[in-house]
Amino acid sequence: MTHRGSRVLRVGSLARVEGEGSLHLRVAGRRVEEAHLRIYEPPRFFEAFLRGRVHTEPPDITARVCGICPVAYQMSACRAIEDACGVTVDQQVRDLRRLLYCGEWIESHALHIYLLHAPDFLGCDSAVDLARTQRAAVERGLRLKQAGNAVLELLGGRAIHPVNVRLGGFHRVPARGELRPLAERLRRAAEDAWETVRMVARFDFPDAFLDADFLALSSPLTYAVEEGTPSVLSAGGSRRQFPVGAFLDHVREEHVPHSTALHSRLDGRRHLTGPLARFAVSGGSLSPTAREAVREAGLEAVCRNPYRSVLVRAVEVVYAVDEALRIIAAYDPPARPHVDVPPRQGTGHGVTEAPRGLLYHRYRLDHEGTVTDACLVPPTAQNQGAIEDDLVRIVEQTLAEGDPTDEELTRLCERAIRNHDPCISCSAHFLDLTIDRA
């Protein structure tokens, strides 16, 4: 390794990020001239092959976008098509959808916290390495993930790409007795969730600050999960909302030459969606149990340190378990598992909060219910620009404080990216970090 002239560093596999891509940094002196998060997986063309499909098909098709958060895609699709068809779903079915979504939050956050992110804070290279020194912690994470999967299996029919969800509700809804074993499992998971908060609160968090607008759903009565209104907390502290139907008027996607994924801007500015944004926008709507976890975690009302995002995820696990138990305790089986959603010409919009952030769907239907146009805006695509800006800030701060080696910069960038838990696709590695130094 030399610091003279230009320098190129290639890393064959940067682990613990879901998907395949690369990061290219061009450094001149102590300045970062270029930071490109390059997503080079081939386009998957979901929006293209949704065209021509019957309006009942998108929830099942889009569930295949991601094996970690299929419920998010199903729920956003259902809400958008039901909106286009002018259908309102019964409250009991809406509660079951929220319960299903809680299961996804539990399993996804547990996966990220324990298997992807915790090793960064505990000096380990992988979850396997972590299990050698902290076996009980990894087992706790796996129990939490299994509890979340159990919710998906009961309500969704299976944990990966659920098959029981349909427009208007579910193909089948559970009887009260079927939820009792699930409630018992979630009560045990509640202690694991609290231990997760206590464990994460002991992590050593580097100082960092995100200068980006936050975008998340908000709801007047509860912490927004499966429905809500897009709400913005600007970097300057101002708040505003806009209708779901105006989403694409505010969030503009653009092609960038270095990535097969689109980048987004919110009213012309970089923005971030996900746990930090959700907590900042509507943390006051968390349940009393979750607010107690917030106090134990030592979180401020608005957290802009990306390293502390893992704390918010831990609090959201406590909330999701608590909320799931609340829904089960009040469960009254609906008279019908679904309402009919007859086709109607129109345009529908749907937004929900995937574990990694706000997920938007829009569908246009003709009078027979055939999809003529589809638009999906996932959270990672929205966050990529903010991640690149965050990398520039972190690397330049590190360069100003010393002369890190390529290996040190590689670890730093890997860690910074994992703060945001980007779901590039459904695999678990991020490839080819390249640093050019001039």
C-alpha cells in the first residue's frame, strides 16, 4: 500500500449487507471527490411485467421482490389497488394486517441487529464469529426472528413470500384459539426484545450527524406501520405533510450513471426514510411500553446519528411485540376474511412502512381491472443519495483526523453503509469496494 499518486483498493466481498453492489471512492488529499454506491444487479423489471396483469395479482407478484420484507410489498400493493377500486377494508381485517406487519418488523429488525449490525459494535467480523464469544446474544436474536416468522406463518401461510394475503383481506383468518400459542410465544419474545434494548444501549456509538430531511408516515392515533400520511421533518426542524396521491410530486426519481437503481430527492433535497425518520416523525405515538424502552435506550426525541439507528430498531422490536400482543388480546374474528374488490378504472396509491422505510406503490387500472402502469419506490432507492452524502462526511472527517489505511477505510465504509440497512436485493453480500487516491 502507498499513499503516493492514485490508489485503488478492491474488496472481493463486503459482508452483512443484503444484496450485491459496489462502492467507489475517489480521494484527493483529505477530500472525497466522488462517492458512488453502485448497485450493479440487473434491473428486475417488476414494474414492466406487472403491466397487463389482472388487478388481483400484484400483491402476490410483488411479494417476490424481497424475502425479508414481502409483507411490506403485499400491503402497499393491496392499499394502492383498493384505493384505485374505491374499497375500504373492515377494521378487524386491518388489525390482522397490522399484526402480520408486526411479525415482519420483528423478524427483519432481529436479523439486522444481531446478524448484520451488532458485530460492528462488538469487534467481530461476522455473526458466526460473534456466536463464539456471545452465544447467548445470537441465540436471543434467532429466537426473536423465529417469533416474527411464527406470526408470518400463522397469518400469511408461510414466513417467506406469504400466500394467505389477498386484496380486501386474507384467504383465511385464524380462530381465537389459534392465536393463543402465538401470544405465549410473543410474551417470551417480549423479554428478549427488552434484553436487546439493554444490549444495544451499551454499544459505543461514534459521533455523527445526518443533515437530511426525514420522510415517514404518521398517524394521529398510533405509530404508523401499515397506513398513514407521508410526513416530513426537515433538517431545519420544520414539519409538513402531503397526500399519498401527491407522493411522486414530492419524491422525484432520477437515473444516475453509476447504478441500476434510481436515486430520489424530496422536493429537491436529499432525504432519508427508515427507523430514524419514523422515530423522529412520530416517536410520541409509541406505546407506553415502547416509550419506556426509549428512556432505557437513552434516545433523544430526534436522533440524527446514523450509528444509533440500531437503537431505534431495538425499540421498534419492543413496540412490535407489544403491539402484536395488544392486537391478539383484542382480537374478534371478522365476519368475513375479505371484502370484494371489483375492478374499476382508476389510479391508486399505497404507502406502508417497510422495516427499512417508506414503501410506495402506484397502479393504474383500466375498466376491466388490468394493470396499465405500475410504479414502486422502495426505501433503499430513496436512501441511496443520503447514504452517499453520509459516506463523504464520515470519510472526510476520518481523513481530517489522521491517515487511515485502505483496510481501515474499507471497514469504516462498510460500517457506515450497514447503519442504513440497505436492502439491495435478497442476498447477503455487497461487493467490490474501490478507493482511488490522488
